[in-house]
Amino acid sequence: MKENLKFEINYIAYKSSDELPENYKLLVDAAKKATNDSYAPYSNFNVGAALFLNDGQIILGSNQENASYPIGFCAERTALSAAASIASHTKIKAIAITAKSLKNPVLTPAAPCGICRQTIFEAECKHHQNIEIILTGESGAVYIFKSIKDLLPLHFDADFL
Ligand SMILES: [Zn+2]
């Protein structure tokens, strides 16, 4: 028997980061600051990520490219690796992700790539806690998702960890 099914994703949208509650705005501003540490001479696409940990720490990450393209790191995984290195037992409440580009200003929310979605999902499983996902561009809308599972609907269930 064939069925036509669909996924439904619920998320919150703000027209701009100016409308955000203060704690979200703080994290988005931190992610924007992180774009200044991006090393992106090949794409000129500077991505920043900021993690908010349960203990109040904010950990930044930015994309780090390489002439050997596949070994470059995304901002999200740079931040997650830093958190795992310096606060491995501290749970992560939220991640803000943003991007800027001199070539084409980023006016829509920057979304994580597939590898980063899987990596964020693993962090949720490791700590048994959802990580709020906050996406924005240089300006314009901000999207907030309750969990990376909303952006990775057919995820591998690693809850046995
Ligand atoms: Zn990525």
C-alpha cells in the first residue's frame, strides 16, 4: 500500500535580530563576532557560530578553509570541537549560526550543512538534551528551531548512548 506522507517542521521566526529576546540577541551577536575570525580566502563566505552552554559559557567557532578544500572546517563543528575539548561534560543549550559575504550579502538565515546537522545531532545524543538552533544572516529574519532533529528528520536514533 502506498501512502503520501509529509514532514511538518515548527519553528519561530523573527523579522530581524532587533526583535529577539535579550538572551537570543546576545548569542546571535556572539556568532556575528565569530565571523571576524573566519578564514575563508576561497569562498569569501564567513560563517560564525556561538554555543550557549548550560553553565553560561559562550563558545565561538568560525569556518576555517584550506587549499585542500575537503579538509576545511565549518564554524559549527569548530565550536562543537572547542566545547568538547574545554567543557566536555557541560551540556549545550543553544547554537547561533550566521554568515556574511562581501560578494553577496547574506540576507536570509544561514543553515548548517548536512555534516554539521549530523554533528549537532550527535551532541544532542551525547548530552541527552536538545540544542536550540538559531539561524540568521547578516540582516533579515531569524529562525529558531527547538532541536536539530527538526532539520534532520530522518536521523539515526543514537539514544542508546
Ligand atoms: Zn557544516
